[in-house]
Amino acid sequence: MKKNRIKYIGVSLLILFFVGACTDNFEEINTNPNGPVSVPSTLLISSIAEITQDRMNSTFVGGDMGACWSQLWGKVQYNDEERYNPRGSVIDAIWQDFYARALQDASAMYNEAISEDNKNLQGVALVMSAYVYHVLTDMFGDVPMKEALQAEDGINNPAYTAQSEIYDSLFLMLDKANSLLSASGGTISAESDIVYQGDWSGWKKFANSLKFRCLMRISDRSDFNRQSELQEILNSRSIFTSNDDEAKLVYLAASPNQNPTHASVIAGNRGEYKVGEKAVEFFQADPRLPIIAQLNADGIYRGKPAGYLDLPSTDWNYDNVSPLGELYLAPEYPGYFVSFAEQEFLIAEAMVRGLITGNAQSHFIAGIAASMKANGLTEAEFSSYISERGSNVTRETIALEKWKSLFGQGIESWIEWKRFKYPDLEPAIAGAYDEIPSRITYPSSEQSLNNDNYTAAVSSQGDDLLTTKIWWNK
């Protein structure tokens, strides 16, 4: 990635597609010389990746409705969301950014890549589309998919697709991406590809690791029957083999390309974001504790329980609760799509549960080691920790280590916590509900602009509440 990367690509597109006005041809005379007729598909990778990760890593989303709900983070002021009162404007922004921007660009990228006969870029577009729909449905439940993005065909009010059908579509999209991505599939611009710098093989691993995650996400369903697909991915497909392979957007030091958490907490002076009490509790005797947290004013690590009214208070304030660790506040800290550590914990879980065959212990240890390395620790610093825990491989120990590894990935930490319900967490004190949310409510715009389909979705899925269970979590 180049340091002078422009946040979005609009200016460069205008330059690339400027059309001269001096011509005798009627069509050319009546064409806007400053508006691109089409965009080369490779140029859309950066906008899709940045739109998605900027929203996922926003403190208003990944912090307030992710890390605070999984209780890795806590807040000493402005903690309505931590107490399960999310802002409607933030929910509207998630929906708008993912549909009108990220998914719209991914659809345009896919169609343009077909016209360019570039299979690799078709594959990239499918991977990104699958990722965004995967996040949307895990946040909200049933969402528009089959009829989404079809305004040009007259569908302005798309019906909602059941989550079970969405997941079926995700598997098809990722299988197709896996088949499209190859050495002979066409060029991906290294400059535009801010995830893998033009390496098609990285996108192929991303597709397959994401499919493994999606399969495991629904694996607690009593009707789950896709075990053979898990085994096939492990046996026959390319997946991540180290932290170097994982799917992530590495942010830059300079604004406006900094990690949104840094932009909010450091540049924006939003120091109310602190470490959660449960994080400090479960990271005791863990070499990552000084990485995920800073000492408070008394020179100790102290986290805040979820909830409470009238903050800051004598008990919980800016001074006596530990700030987030410096690594996680760095401007260059990555935005993760899927990490190598998460993949290894998923594989270990599948083996422990008997969904696939293999050595669960080796993958469990690899997951811990990958998380340690991502936190900047050396093997000497974490070898004793692994040796003490590596032999005790159960679904609970996997869940705990995964939760810890997702410290900087708020939405994923919350989504995976609600699947495991481990470690044991108490609902927020003075919360709007007496349980941790299972979903985000639909945006208000859907009630006003797409009410019939919104009403049908609520009737099918359940009341539009934070506590309504989505399909794979019932």
C-alpha cells in the first residue's frame, strides 16, 4: 500500500475517464465528458474494503455494539449503547454503507469484471459480497438479498431473504469464487488491491477460510448436515497458513487513512472507551494483558463492568479504569475480515466436536500462537503460557481463547460470543434488557420506506428487538 493512497477513488476515476468534447459524433457530443461510463473493476477493491472496515471498526459500531456487548471493552461515559440502547442513526449508517456503497460497488465490480473477462476480479467481488452479506445477516438476521440492489429493474422495496437461504447463497458464492480465482484468471492491480496487493492466491484463501467460518457459524443447528464440506475445505482447498495470509486491511499512519478507533479515541479525544472488567479478569497471567490494556492512574490494570448510570463516577472514571492498549489505538492497526488465529480456533472446534477429523490440539495451539504474534509477542514470551494450556482442548477453552484473540474485532467478538455463550458474562448493570443482545434492530428507514417487507420479516423472524434470536442462534 502506498502512503499517498487517496481515501476513495472518485477523483482518480474522473481523471481516468475524462472524455473529450470536440467531436462530430452525436452520441459523443451528448455524453457527459466528466462522468465515467464504466469503472475498471479492479479500481473498486479499495472502496469496498475501506467502506466495510471503516464501519466495522468505528467506535460507534465495533466499540459500542461489538466489544462492549462482548464485554472486552467498557465505557466510563456516554454508555447508552453499552446498556443496550443503540443509536438509530448508527444503525441507519450501517445499513446505508453496506447496501448503497459496499454491496453496490461489489455488484458493479462483478458485472464489469465479466465484461472484462477477468475471472480473478469476479472472484474478488464475490468474496467481498459474501463477506458483507455474512456480517449483515449475523447482525440483523433476515435481510434483503435476493431482491437487493435491483432498483434499475424496478425493485425499490426488496423483500427480506430468510437467513437460512442467505447462508445457502453465501456457500454458493464462495464456492464459485474458489473456482474462479487462479493463476490464469486475469490481473488484479496491486495498487488498487489494498488487501492482498494483487495476489489472487490470497483472495482464494480468504474465500475458503470465510466459508469455513460461515459453516461453523451455523453448525449448532440440529439440522446441520454440511460436515463433509468442512472436511473438504481442510483436505483439498487452500486456506490461511500463517498471519501473513489472513484477510485484513492495514491502515496508514496519516489521516484520513487511519484506523477509525485511533481516529475516534486518540485524534477525537474519546477516552471514555476503556478495557472491560471481564477482559482484565480473563487476561490475568496472560502475556497479552499489557498489550490489550494500559495501567490506570494507580499503576494497576483495572477494567470496568458493563453498564451503570451516571458516569463518570467515583467508582468508574477516566483515571481509575485502564485505557485500551497502545497497539489497539495505533493508527495502523489492521481492520480484520478473517484472521489466521480465528481460522485455527474454528478448525480446533470442529475437530473437538467431531465434525471433522484431525488433531485439535495442534490447531488450538496454532490459534493461540497466532494471536500472541499478532500482539507483538515473541515465542519466548508466550511459550510457557501455551505449554500450560495447550493440552486442555475443549469447546470452552477454545471459546475463551477465541474471545481473547478477538479483542480488537468488536463485532466478530460479540457475534461469536452469542454463539458460544462463553465465557460467562452478566448482562449490563442498568441495561435496557436483562440479557446481552442477540441482534441489532432494523433501521428506521426500513419501517418508513419498505414497511410491507419489514413487517413480513418481523412476522417471520420475531419481534424487532435486540433480544430476538436469529435463525442459527435459536
